Amino acid sequence: MKRYDLIIVGAGPSGLSAGIEAAKRGLKVAIFDENEKPGGQLFKQIHKFFGSKEHRAKVRGFVIGQQLLDEADEAGVEVVLNATVIGLYQDKEVVVKRGNEIEHFKGNAIVIATGAAENMVTFPGWTLPGVIGAGAAQTMMNLHGVLPGKKVLMLGSGNVGLVVSFQLEQCGCEVVALVDAAPRVGGYGVHAAKVARTGVPFYLSHTIVKAEGEECVTGVTIAEVDSKFQFIPGTEKHFDVDTICLAVGLSPMSQLLKMAGCKMEDNPKRGGQVPICDEYGRTSLPGVFVAGDVSGIEEASSAMIEGRMAGIAAAEYLGYIEKKDLDTELAALDLALDGLRQGMFAPKNRGKAIEQTEEGIAISQNLLLHGYVADEEIDRFPGVTHRSGVHPVIECTQNIPCNPCQDACKKGCISIGANITSLPIAVEGADCINCGMCVASCSGQAIFLVDEDCGDGTATVTLPYEFLPLPEEGTKGKGLGRDGKVICDAEVVSVKSLKAFDKTSLLTMRVPKEYATKARFFKAV
Amino acid sequence: MSERIKEHPILGVQEKGELVKFTFDGKEIEGYEGEPIAAALKAAGVMVHRYTQKEHKPRGIFCAIGRCTDCVMVVNGEPNVRTCITPLAAGMDVRTQYGVSDQPFDEQ
């Protein structure tokens, strides 16, 4: 039976991070992953991540995935794929199924980094072909290059539902509706806004009555629900769709820990059955650590830091580093992790209805109910100012830990400050040179460059554009408001795709000047 | 009917293996070597992978990562093959699964 210093289960962001830190300190590490390819969910994430530079903000998920794989390779971590860990037994014995063979391994320390699985909701017709998990849509589109369907209804307005809806649109699917039984959008406002401005209607306080079809989905009926989640008669709405995506939450895959005898708890705030562990991932079993979503649903950025903590903690457990080094390293990582766990969507704020930003500004209720900031609400926010000439308009209206915009502008036009959850401020008197870096660097696609009055009755609006085909200069079309409705005529002035923009093209459209503060998306006719 | 994404705004043109032929319920289709069988079927517009044993209800892809077993089919004579994680090979014989057999129910 082969023995390793450290056996890690799961080669996703937390598992790879743990492996890298442990191997760098001299441990012999093996990571077992049941999938054909490593990286967990990272390679399906084509959007730019949030956070700050140390959290790899502005970098697309699949690029972070490749960076981690390269680091793991360099550190000498052995990654074993197509290897399902089916048991974690006494004395840290790990049983692995590879093909039709069963193999046994021993780890002096174990890190369980198995992540989470998608939840399901059931409704008549939910078993029909065409009803898929949102993760399945991502897998099909981003890994296999196949369209999940042509007309999709998304159930769930958390970050997964919002992000996957946008990804579906990016490969040409029509998202006919985004539905959630909750009364408020669950994910980041900027994710909702980038979906809403393309014309996708949001139906909060609604859920699916039934999916229709004989051999596969051909349609779906939704209806409004009351405060007790009971259907309100007469509110049914029908959509012709071939696909229904379920983005209704994740549950930790913690079975191995339970099996091994770890103390577990049922914690709804963490997503379900989770191991009881300290802030560095130590469970009740000495030598068994956890990292990532399996210890509590969060996101990839925090998973990576937790993985690093677990890897370092395992190194100290086995005597490869001294306790004082452990304490120093963990303190630094703790700071980084804490930096992510702030703001409106922080784990500590889950479930709370937040009415004001940290600055005391009223949160856009329209954003929470319909997915977009209303015209009469947008001026409240410090990123939205009015002046002559091209200037950045930062429609970032909720406190989330994120600051690439500040670093993107070399002229100091955007300021966030030391507290990275602060709302970005459009700095008065700063000299905007219209380079477009802020527009391209905003992971939330919430920054626009606007010239409110070109002098000829028109205005120009530069927006981030991540769709194909890229419209050509001179293309006539329509300007859409934040609500995704056509509000004016628009003409494409330019489309810029620079390497520095990292696949975010900048589309500049000319609109009548009364729409300078309203038009935020372009549609060709 | 479903299609393949020719060029993706972020991912560009995705690398694929060799284009090979295989059969679905005896009919010849094309797919890329190494991609999941389910991806090739989806690209060809196939939605139903199997029918359930008791009530003969249709099932297809659900999780797409090999965890739910909704997508299983009879591949090269072997039933219960998870088509969403099994790589396509040239000449594969893929059949709709009825219960646990490739024979329609009235012929079982």
C-alpha cells in the first residue's frame, strides 16, 4: 500500500492550493480527483473574478485554473485523475476506485477538498430531458463547446444563476426569463445588471409550476408565490423553452468526513452537512483537514486561501515547519480571507435584508426586485457623476470586496481606498484620457465611459461587450436601457479589442444626448 | 435541435479531437474523438438517452458530470454507461437504454 505524506481528495481550487503549499514545504503529496480533468469548477468559469490583486481579481476563472495546475506541477504534486475516493477509513486509509480496480493508500495527513454538488427542486416534468443543472449548462458550453439549448429558463438568482445566464447568452442561447421564488435577487447586483441590460426579464417571487413536453421540454409555466411560497392563482405565465436550468444552491459533499468519524453539524448557513472545523480547516480528527466548499459554501477565491491554509497546517502537523512559522503564515492568509468576507454578501450577512450601503446610501430596491438600478436611483451612487467630456460612470452600487477599477486607471479617476468593499468614487477633477482600461477591468462589467454632450445633440457611451459577432463601425441599431428595453436609436462609433482588455471588447455607441445617462447596451437590428 | 459553438467570445475556437463516425440506435452520426458521448449526441440533437424501467419515462442529461446517472445508455453492448463522462471512440455502438436493456420494452 503506497503511503504519502499528504493525500488530498479533490483537485479543484482548494485541493490544488493545499497541494502546492504542502509540496513547497517538502511533503510528498498526491491529489485524487474523480474527474478526467483537474481544476474542479474553475475551468467552467469564463468571467473575471472579483477581489483584489492578491485574490487574483480581474483574472478569468479558467486562467486561474491553469495557473494553479502549473504551480502544482512545478511543486511536484502528483495529481491522479479518473480516481474516485470511495472511502476514508481509520488511520487515514484512503480507498480509491480507478476504472474497475480498487486501490488502497495511506496518508500521514489528509485534506478533504471535495467541494459541493448542485441541489435540485422538483416540479411536475422535472425529469424530462431538457431540465438540467446550471453546472451542466456550464459544462456543456464551456468544456465541450455544445449549446445546452436554444431557449432557456433559469431558475435561481444567486451568483450561479446570474453568471450562467450571461454565459448562456454569450454562446447564443436566448434566456427567456430568470426566475426565483425569493423576493430579492440573491447574487451580486452587477451580475444581475449585466444580464438585465441585455433584455432578460427577472421574475422574483415566482417559481416553476410545471415543465411541459412528452419526450423533452417544450415549455414551462411559472407563477407568483406569496410570503409562504404558495402559488397565487391567476399569476401563471407560460414560456416556450427547450431547456430549464436549475441554479438552486449547492450542498457540501462531506460524506467522506462523516464516514471517517468527523464531528459534523447541520448548518444551513454553510449549505448543509458540514464538518466542525477551526478557522484553519482542522477537523475533530487529528491529521484530517478540510478546505473549500465542502466546509461551507462560499466561492473559489476563498476556497483557494482555505486550501493554502490546510496545506500549511498539514505541513506543521507532520513537523515539516515550526509552529511559529505556521502562525505567521496563517495570520497573513487569515487577513486575505477576511478581506473577502466583507460587504453585503459576506457569510456573516447572509439572510439579512440590507437596506443601506456602508456609506449610508440606500441600496437600489429595483436592483433587488428586477435586476437593474432604476434611472431615478442611479445618481445616488458616488461612481455616477456628471461633467463635460468623456468620463467614467461606475454603476457599482453594492459593497463587495473588489478593486481592480482603482488600479486600472493611471490618472486616478477612480478611488476605492484601503477598504476594498467601499463603493468606487468617480474622482472630481481627474483627467480621463478615455483609454478604456476601467471598462475592461471591471469584473462586474459595471463601468461605462460617457460623453454626455458631444455638442451636436448626441452623446457617446462606451460599454463592455463580450458577445459575438462584434458589430462593425457604423452599424445602426438600438440603445437599451438598464432594464433591457429599447429606448433609443444608436450607432456604433467604434469597437476596440485590445490584448490588455482580455477579451472584453469596448463598444462605443452614439445616442441622442438625452439618453446619455440611460442607454447602457447595444443591439443591432 | 442543438448545435456546436463555432467560436466563443471568450474561449475562442475550442480544440477538438479527430472527427469520427459512430452509431446511435444503428444510425451513423459524427462526433469528435475524446469528447463525451453525450456531447456528440447533444450536438446531433438527441435529447432522450433512456426510458425508465417502471413507467417508461424519458431521461437525458441532467448533471453532465457523472453524478446523477440520468444520461446512461447501452454502449458497445454494456448498459448503464454514463455517457456524459465516457469519451467517444470511433465505431462506438450507442443505443437508447430501455430499463437496463437496449431492447424496446414491448420486445423484452
